[in-house]
Amino acid sequence: MKIVYSVAFAFLLTAVAVPPDDADEAAVRETLAEYVDVLNQKTAEKVAGFWTEKGTHTDRETGERTEGRDAIQADMTEVLKEGSNFKLSATIDQIRLITADVASVEGETTVVLSDAEPIVSKYTAILVHQGDKWLLDTVEEMPLPQPASPADALKELEWLVGEWVDDSGDVKVATTFRWTANQAFLLRSFEVETKDGISMAGTQVIGWDPRGQQIRSWSFNSDGSFGESTWARNGDSWLSKSAQTLASGEVASGTYVMERLDDDSFTIQLVGYDVGGEPQPTGPAVKVIRAPKPTASDSAPQN
């Protein structure tokens, strides 16, 4: 059974904002936020209490169907026992009140384990109002639809195309993203400049892995280091789990967290970083902005 099943609803902690005058949607969101707290305590009996007596869960990928609160509790007991090291995040595409007592939720979930690749699924959930609270009644999870082409798979990263700059501190990093032919790959090139001049440059190739069904990237730096990463989306953020061979021959690993702020800015931070198995300090998130387009006066010849 996929570990997503056991934690499939913690995503609602990151649900889209509900209008303050929509009391029913606010109540659904509040109930599910409480579900998150109980889930994080890994108490299967309390988690099962958020389901209706005849609640059902269906995994469309495996065809497995679990019926009834008791059966769900038994499954969750096993999964929560095994899944002690996980981070769950998700997005909500839609919250819709079908009636005053029935709510529908749709979106995506992502589970990142410390030693495994991210698991991403789509979900639909029906909640019903019984007594004085909302309960989960039916949930279905399914694999994400597969893209028709590499360009379709990478379309969610299209906003990165262009020139970017991080001009914080004494180091300036200039980055350019561009498409290859047929938009089969995204190419990222960067230069790190100090007051003494360019100190390092590098290239990253971002593409779709049709066998692994995920976005991957490969990087090559001017100091001789190289590495590869797997990507997973988390709302407006992307998690890039990276492994790198340094010029010294040591192995480094960590996860880059890139959060899109708007069309012209994002932050990036390296977390869980270690070199040769030795943990390294986590630095602050760095803000990157889109480089301003040159004006006519910038390109005009000087007398």
C-alpha cells in the first residue's frame, strides 16, 4: 500500500484560502487541519475517528479498496508504523460544496521520505457533515496523468525561462534559463562573480525521465564537480533532491527548496546538506529576481 494513503489528507494544512464569509468551507478546512495534528501524532485510532463508519479508500493504481472505518484504522496502523520519517505536502485544485452537508476536494499530494524518491498522486475526497463535524467519507488516489511529450512535462517550469540575478552580499550570481530545440530540455547556465571576477560557472540540464516518470536534472561545473537531482512539486515550491561528486572526489547530498514568489522572483535554499556523510550548516534562503530588460539608453553608443 502506498504511504500516501496513510497521510493523504495532511495536504489540507496548505489549502487555498477560504473566503471569511464562507463558514461551511472554513469548517471543512478547520476539521482537516485538526486531522493533520492527529495524524502527526501517529495515533491510528484518532485518525480513523475522522472517517465515517462506512468510509472507503481506493487506490486506482493498484485497484486496492479499503472499506469501513475499522479496516482503514488497521491499514493506517501498519503504514504509520512504517512511515515515521516522511514529509507530506500538497496542493488543492478545488474545494466545492455539493450540498450544505457534502463537500468535494481535489488536488495533488507529495510525500518525501528521507531515503526514497518523492511519491506524487492526484486525489479526490468527499467529506460529509454528520452531527456537529465533517468526516471523510470516500477518497480516491491515482497516478498523475502522463505528459504527451517532454515539453508538456516541463511546462510547469516554463516561468523560469529568462535571465535572473542574485546580487546579495559580495557575490553576484547571474543565471539564464532557455529551451533546447523542441522544448525537450531546459538549459540553465550560471556564472558566479566576485569582486575579483568570475570564480565559477556551470550548466544544468533539466529534463523529463519517461521511465522514472519524474523531472530530473544533471549539472556540470567549471571546478570539475558534477551531479544529478530528482524534482518534485510542492504547491508553488519545487524540491530538488541532489547528489553531487565534488572536485575533491567527496560525495555531497542535499535538497534544494525553490519557492516561486511571483513571475519575477523566487527563493532558493539548500537544506539537509552533507559532505562525505558529515552534516553541514543550513544557510538562509536566497532571493533571486528576474534581471531587468536593458533599455534603449543602455544600448545606445556613448560619445
